Amino acid sequence: MTTSLRATIWLALCPVVMLAQPALAEDLTVRIDSLKSQKGQVTACIWQTADKFPNCDGGTPFARQTVTASARSVTIVFKNVPPGPIAVSAVHDENGNGRVDTNFVGLPLEGVALSNNPKMGFGPPRFKASVTTPKPNTPLIMRLIYP
């Protein structure tokens, strides 16, 4: 095989090889807005499945981070998030007791947020309504809702 034929074959296969590469994990920036106070902490979880969504404590999220509630808005950066659909849940644990406080029927007494900011009704939010595919270098913005 001649050198020019090898070069031609290589150039023809190069785009195919590049397309076959798996997508790389990227950082995901999540901004959580509308904190009603700067007390306690904010915990956010990334979910790849609906199993126990959105309960970070009772479920098995892909990733979980907690930050101090230090402003009306907090930012959390998750490292090495694989590409593809995910959902994000967050809670403002104002009293800092490490759990979501609920009333006698199980509704949260503290602020909660979900990716896509779906309307929340009676009962646990649906995973499907919160699923999103993050765009590279674009923060995911969520808004806390309080009772």
C-alpha cells in the first residue's frame, strides 16, 4: 500500500473515529434562587433514575452536595457529570437539622426546588417532569418554593 493511499484511507476514517468517541463527563453548575433566608443549608442532588426521587436522604442520587445558605441565591458545581438526561432536586434546610421537615400529611415545611421548575401539587413531584438534558457551559437555574 502506498503512502498516499494510506493517507487517503486515514483521512476518510478520521471523522468516523471522532464520532465514535464517547461523550465526556462535564461539570454542571446549578444555581438555586429565591432563598427566603440565609439560615441553614441547601442540599442538591442529581438523579439519573426515578428511584426514590426527589428524596436525597432516602434515595440513591448520582451526586449530592450541601452548601451554606449565605445569600438569596446559591451556586453548586457538580464535577464530572456524565452527559444525558438527569433531574436535580434541592431543599433549603433552614433549621440545619439535616432533613426535610414535613407537616402531618408529609408536605415539606421548608423550601424545595426541582429542575425544570415544574408546578408542584399534592403528593410527591414526578421525576419525568424534572428530567432535563443540561447544555454544556450553561447553568441550570432552579427556584425554591416554600409552603
